[in-house]
Amino acid sequence: MDVVIRDTKTIAEFKAKKAIMEARAADCYAAHRAAFENWTDGDPVKALYSWDGSFIVEYASGRWWHYRETSSGEVEWY
């Protein structure tokens, strides 16, 4: 999976942020996929943060979704 990372100053910082983003993408994917009987978007192929701070995951289908955590700790997509 491609991960778009901006504003890191060291390789260690880059690697840490990449690991966090990959884990978050996996969590978002799992929650989103579980909500559907037939998931048609495929696996995650890219993860990045939007200008507004939302987390974006692009899937093999070419579709992408914004994700955020609700006040109750659930993953929400739009």
C-alpha cells in the first residue's frame, strides 16, 4: 500500500508515521468492510490525510473514502 506522508524530518519519524497510517488504514478497512455483506472496493492501495485532517483510504476499485472516529470511538466513513 502506498502511504503519502508529509512533514517528517527524519527517517525514523517517517517510518513511525507510516506504521501508524498503515495500521489506521487496516482498522478503517476492517470496520468498513464488516458493515457490508458484499464488499466490492477491494483492498486498500493508498492512505493519506486530507487538507481538513480527515483520513483517506483509496481502494483497488479506484474509490476512496474519508474516515474519522466518532465520539463513541466508532469508525465513520463518508
